[in-house]
Amino acid sequence: MLQKLNDMFLGTATGIFDSTGAVEVIIGPIRARESWRINQLVTRTTSTTPTQLFVRRYNVSGPRLDYTARANNDVSDCDYDVPAGQKLSFQWTGGTVGTIATCDIDGERYGV
């Protein structure tokens, strides 16, 4: 049985837009038996152009978990799990080269 460790802030995915206007950040539970239940993402960028954010499971086939066409400044209420040992891929596109993309991850952290 999983034990709830704490609520709310789980981490931040942060990266810099490359020469193609894209950035990918991989993040997920850190401890061996830790898992997450994500319930909100808050994304923002310093880009002067409109950006998009795609959230997918890293190295796992399947549909995207989340998407926003307003990644410069958006809040997404969501509900999905990140099991122990799995990571998420945050992929921004359309950004101004050298600017910053950030996504705060809120939810619940579980462990054994």
C-alpha cells in the first residue's frame, strides 16, 4: 500500500529554448519507490513569441498527457499518475532562442 508523503509542489521543469525554438525537460519522481499524482501544471516562458507545451511519458508509447497552446502563461488542471521509475517529458515549441521555459508541477507524492 502506498503512503502519502506530502501535498502540492512536486518540482519544476526548466529549460532554455534552443536554435530551433524548442526545449525538452525530463523530470519525475526521484526516490526508488516514489510516485506522483499530478493535479496541476503552471507553465510560463520569457519568450516573445507564442509557445506550446506537450507533456508525455518519457520513453513510453502512448498519448500525450497534457497540452497547451498558451505555454507562455497557462494553468492546466489535470489528473494523472507518474509511477515509480517513470519520468515525464515536457516539450515546448515555438519559443524565442535563448529564452526560458518553466513548468511548476503540483500534486501528491507517494512512497512505500
